[in-house]
Amino acid sequence: MAPFVRPYPTDTPTPHQEIALDLVFLVMDEERINRRYDEYMNIAARSPPPKVLLHLINERLHLLHRDHSHLLPKISRFRIGDQHIVYEPFPKSISAETLRLALIRSGMRQPRRKRRN
């Protein structure tokens, strides 16, 4: 039997990365949808450094869990070929790596060049 190949590209943001992007726009008090490319790049240029952004996002997540934990959705990572649907709780924090990859996959940050040995 041939190995299963997912039909989606690997650069598609994961559910946690989508949440991170939503929170980036939330903490910057911006709308995420229906913008032109130059508007997204302007927002990216105005965004605080990643460490500051990560702190603001995790602070917002803490407030969401404290005040509205009963309203937060569950997350499903269901993909084609999976046998069961599994729901995860809404994240209580976002890692620096998740934020970095979310910004890169959305085009709001350039990936670092790999070092040559």
C-alpha cells in the first residue's frame, strides 16, 4: 500500500498558528481580513518585536481564559485520512516558535537564512 500523502502544502498555518495570527491582529487593534497586500505589510512593519508581541499575546490569552474560559472553542486538528475527531482545549499560551512560524507562513515576516557550515 502506498504511503498517504496529505494534499495540503506544508506551509499552511496550523490551527494554533491561525490563533496566533488572530491574536496578533487583536493586540494590534487591527482587522485581519479584507486587506490589500501593502496594508498587511504596513501592519507587519508597525508590529512590535516578536518577544514583545509574544508577551502581549500570552497576556491576552491569560485574560481570555480568566474571564471567558467557558466561551473559548475547542480545536480540532482533523485531516483527511484521520479515523477519529479529537478536540483539544483552546491554548493557554503560544510558544515563540508557533508565533514565528505563523508570521512567516502568513508572509508578515521573512524567514531567517540558514547558516552554512
